Amino acid sequence: MRGEILDGTARCGALKWPADDPSGAAIFSLRPEAIRLASDAVTAPGTARFRAALQQQFFSGASELLEVNCGGGQLLRVRILHEDLFPANTTLFSRSRTPSASMNEDQSERIEFVVQ
């Protein structure tokens, strides 16, 4: 991902986090399994929090692969363990849910994620 570091903060679209590197253009790597659903718990320093709309969901055995729209054309892939996505007797996303092609990012429900 292409981003920028400015005054101690790294930014890549919807993502931002503290950085010790000098200011300027930068390239970052982000693994889909490093992204988690956010909770109300206080996050560790340096953790990036962001909101995104679910675009697609793919069943992948013990995990689910989500494609999320962070806005501004930024799409990310998120790999979530099945039990984190569907905790006991609850459903965060309906398996039959297919976002409408005509739905824009303002109409979609936005979900909070963290990068750890």
C-alpha cells in the first residue's frame, strides 16, 4: 500500500497510526489476517482503527475472507476466523447478504476494524 508519513503519523487512505520514520512517501505491507473486528476494549498504542463497509464475503473453511470498502476507492481484504465473525448464537453478517451493486459507500453499514 502506498502511503505517507507526516509529523510522526503514517497514513494509507482510511488507515493511520504513529510512526517513528522520517516524513515522506512510504510503502507499507498489510496482511489480511492482521485486521480484526474492533471491540470496545482499549487498543494497544500504535493500533490503527478504521471503519469500512462490507462489499463481499467468502466462506473459507475455518475463516471468512471479507472485502471491505474504506471509502475513497480503498478496498481491503480481511481474513477473520469463523468464530470471531459468528460468535455463539449471533450473526454479525447474514450468509445470504449480497450488497446491492447500486449501493454506494454512504448507504452501506460500516463496521469498525483494528490492525494489530
